[in-house]
Amino acid sequence: MYEPGPGAQSHDLNPGIKTDGLFWTIAISNDGVKVDLGKGVASMKATNVPIDDYGTIGNALFGGGPAPIPGVVSFTVEWRGVNERINIRNDDPPASGGGFAGEFIRNTAQMEWTATVGDFTFVSDPLETSSSVFAEIGHERNGGFFP
Amino acid sequence: MNFRDIPMWESAIKARAHHHTHSHTGHTHFWQHAMSRRQFARTAAGTAVVGATLASGLWRSGLAKATGSNEPLPIPGGIILGGQTFHVFGPGLSGNPPDQEPSTITDFNGFVGLAYLNGMVTRTNMQTGEVDTLPFLFSDMRFMQGVFRDTDGRVQQGAFALV
């Protein structure tokens, strides 16, 4: 989040990077994700997901700034529509970004969310008022499941 | 982004870091004008500040979360910034190819979703009562739901979010 303008970044909420490199990824309820690739729709809902507010992306990635402030975030994200259907197979080495295959739908998404961090509470405007810059849903296989 | 693009990215980062080195306190830093919490142009900010802060007594690392058992493993590849690999790609973002991998976990077979989202949020300071309306820009939200091999080598079913 940014100060009005938008000005300086003032909040950077994420679950952190694990020691093995797992990036900003956290378990959520399996029931919180619903997908229908035939219709091009999907949704993700989660409540009270633990995050930290790092303030800035630089602090989140490299440290050097204030200690992160713990908090929780709840969110609903909805994907809908079928702008494009694409099949991808990338046989490049995994370290180079390859080693995966999938069937994807490029579409649009919207989100509403709330959070509590330190002295602050956050309540987004309704889902309908948000917009996506890029959105996709699909089915993917990688690693040991890569054909 | 792929490996072909990394030199260009690193050049841009070095240029920005150089800019930062010659900046002064008391004004807005270049990264504070960046568009997104997640947009990878922003990550240049971290590269810019890291050199100046490694020797400080401030909080030192974003790699602070211990890995537990039964957790998924990160994808092997990712974005390289300042010589450090961040195990995530940004398909469709900042000129990155849209065909990059959206998942952040490996040994995975399942559904994925990714979106970069813009909107407005109301922030309330519960101590002072001050209320502000702030933009959230290019917020990167993803899910991965399906079968994965965990850190203990077991195949499991689960769902994960990149927040």
C-alpha cells in the first residue's frame, strides 16, 4: 500500500520467505479454493492468515529496515471470464524457469480484503471496485509431476 | 522474465542502486514511486538498500521464517536480484512473458490462479482514530491447490496462497 498520490510505500504485507526459499506462500484451507476451468471461474478465500508488515518491499526482500510487525489478513479473490486459453509446456531446466506444463485461462480478477497490523486496521473497498492488471487460472504440473 | 532477461534486469538494478548511492536522505527515494508492492521493479529497491544496511543494526533479513515439516518445496528457479534468487516468477508483469510459471511450489500437480490487483483500502489507526484511504497497486495474489510432495518427501493434498 502507498500513501495517497500514490506516494511512498507504507505497508508491505506478506507471510515472509522460508529458510528454504519458499516465497510468500502459506497454507490455506483446501475448501477456500474453488476452480471451474470449464466456466473460467475460480475463487480463493481465507481468513486470519498470518502475515507481517515489512513496510517496504526492500525490507521484505533484504531486510535492513524496521522489524516486521505481525498481523493477519483476510481476503476474497475471484477470477472470471475466458479471454484466452493457452497450453504451455516448458522443457527448459527448472532452474531456468522451465520444467512445467499446464493449461491456462487468461481472464480478469477482483479482490476485497481486510487486515489488522499493529495499531492499524485495513478494509478494502468492495470487490466490485477493484481491477486486475493480469490474471490467469489453470492446471499445472511441475517437478516430479512434470510429464 | 527468463534468464535471457536477467542481465537487463540486473543492469537496471545496478543503475538504480547507483542512483540510490548518490541520493540523500530527506527526499523520496526512487522506489517509493514504484507502482506495486509486488511489481518486480520494486525489488530493485531492496537491492539498492541492501548494501547500505547490511552493516547496520537494523533488522537484517527477509529470510526469517523457519521451514517446517509437511510444507511444500519452492520452485528451483526464480528471479535473481542482487545475486540472490527469489523463488517466484512474475508472469505478465512489467514486460515479463505471460507464459512464465505461476506456481511458487514444486513437485506440484494441481490448480493455480494468479492476479495482480488494484484497488483502494481504508486504513484506520486504532490509537489515534486517523483514517486514510490508500491505493493498493499490483497486489500479487495466487493460489495453488492440488497434490504436492512435501519437505519430508510425502505426497499430500493441500492448498496454498501467495499473499
